[in-house]
Amino acid sequence: MKTVGIIGAGIMGADIAFMSAGAGYQVSIYDVDGARTKAALNRIHDRLNRYADDGRIEKAKIAEIMDRIHICDNLTDLKNIEIIDECVFEDIGLKKEIFTQLDEICRPDAVLASSTSSISITEIASATRRPQSVIGIHFMNPAHVMKLVEIIPGIATTRETVETAKAFVKKLGKTHVESRDYPGFLLNRMLVPMINEAVYLLYENAGTAESIDKVMKLGLNLPMGPLALADMIGLDVLLAVAEEMFRGYSDAKYRPCPLLKKYVAAGYLGEKSGRGFYIYNK
């Protein structure tokens, strides 16, 4: 396998493009917003320059890696790609629309992957006539740093597709775990309720954001508190995952805190917007 396609040039899409090109793949990246694609390429180039300055790569490697990344003007430009990873927002309607198009466009043996962190792979695959080739490849954020990847087969996904996904993430230097296709998979089914409960503590004035995070950092020796972690993930992303889990399980323990909904409605999305549970200098 030599070619990787990425749909969505946000933080996750840019990270996967960066890692894939660095691992020797030819990478094609598509986003409906051309400015976002250019920003992703700039972010990748800046990171490579920092790596070279730190001695992590040779300067000569920068141009070599950047030359492996190609901007696509249309989704149809991905027609000959061997594995495609969709990295758009957590919206089941949008994802199914994209996979319906990929089903029409892509070569018959292509692996169609989603980087979703919570949505059913089986449901996404239902938008295609090749559910056996659809799989979840959930990278942790930030993907270029975190070692873990969840691989999630849908109900019809073949072992051949699973093994292809495993080989792909292994070449990127990642460690995988395989999860059953239930909302939130493994990590977020544990993590999101914990963060949501921390938001409830803030909502109920049980403590300040700093106190809540300090308890988890010093009491459980975690590197980050749950509210700071929520800001890093993005409160809109966190809310989308929580709502998907609440929809999927119909269990009140997954109900998103009203304060989380209010912050997202106000545009307080965390680090990326400059304000979340903490205020950041952009």
C-alpha cells in the first residue's frame, strides 16, 4: 500500500497527513475549504522546520516529505487511492453523505476509514454498497504525539480490511487496540463521562475549574485535569461525542451537562477559540 487519501484538513486531518507522508506514503488531501487545506500544509511545514531545528529530522527531509502531500481540488481526485481516512466533524449525516460519494468514486479494493471518535461504523458503512471495506481508525488527539489508535470494525467489516488498517497504523509507529462497534468505543466511553462529571461539578459550583483539575492531577497523578483536557479536545467535539453516546445508549449517565451545551452555544470551544473553561491568549 502506497497511497493515502484524507478528507478534512482540520487538526486531525493535518496530523494524519503529516504522519503518513513522514512514513513514506503518497498523501492526497481534500477539504471543501481550500484555505483550510493551505493552512494545514503550512502547519505541517512549520512542524517539520521545528523538528529539523531540534535535530529530529534532517533539513533535506523537509522538501522530500512535503513533496509527498498533494492537494485535491475535487473528491473525485481520490478515485485511485488505496486507503482513505475521513476526518470531518462528528455529524452522522455529513459522514454518510461523504461515504456514499466515496462508494461511487473509489476503486473496488479501497479501504474506506473514518476517524470518528464515537459514531457507529456500521451506520456509516450503511451508506455504501461495500460495508465490508469500511472501518473506524480513531487516532487520539494530538495524533502526531499520542501512540494509541482504536481500530473499530463494523458488523460487516472483513478481517482483510482490519489487517490492512492495522498495517497502516503500525507503519505510522502507532499501537492499536481493537474495539467493538458501540458508541464511544473504548476510550471515550470511559473518558467522556469523567469529563462530563467534572463539568457538572463546575456547573453546580462544587469547586473552581482550577480546583477540579488539581484534584485529578495531584490526587490521581494525571498529566492534565479533565477541564483542561476538554479545552484541548474542543468543547464542540466533546459535546458531539457525548450526544452521540446519549443517543446510542439512551442512558442518563451520558447526558451532556447543560453548562457544556451553553459554552458551545456561546462559541467557547476551548483552546482553538481562545476561551473554554479557561481563557487562552491566541
